Amino acid sequence: MPSLPDSAELDAAALDSPDSDRALILPPHGTTVTAEDLRVRMVLASDFDGAMEVDAGAVESVGQAVLQLLVAARAEAEAQGQTFVIRNPSPAFVDRVTACGLAPAIGLSVKEDHLS
């Protein structure tokens, strides 16, 4: 099994810090390449009690692999009794999730003004 990428190790250390913001920050371009790192970070985050928060504020584009991870992460969080929250979704993120019909599957509440 390959070792964790440096960024995942840094995220794991940040998750251990009680004063840190434990939100997972989605990259500007969520691709198949970035999905593996995101998967590792989500697994680490799921080991902690409390809400799993995903910050989607910097997202400019998001691909199928990342969307699948978000759907699976929300389902797993609910099965474990954890809250799963997408916070600060960028307009590009909202548009893509809405266009794919995945807003309910990831728990994204979409305001009417994003739908027009």
C-alpha cells in the first residue's frame, strides 16, 4: 500500500489539533487525480466524533470521482450517526451538483436563486 501523500499527513495532523478547523477543503479543480487524496482525508476525518464538514468555497470545477466520494461520505456519516455538512459552496459547485441532480444525495440545500 502506498504511503500517505504529504498533504494527507498534514491534514491528519491538523485534524488532531483541538483548536483547528477540521473542515475538509475541496480543491479548486476536483478531478480523478485529486479524488484519492480527498478519499484519504475523508477516511481520516470520519475517525473523529462530530460533524464532517466539507468546505466547497474554492471549487471552480468538480468531476464525477469527487462527487461520488461526497455521496459515499455523506451516506457513511449518516450510517455512523455523524452529521455531514457542505459549507460555503461556490456557485460553480452548486451549479455542477444541481445539474447532476445530487444536491439531496450530498445534503446540499439549494436556494431558488441558484437554480435560475
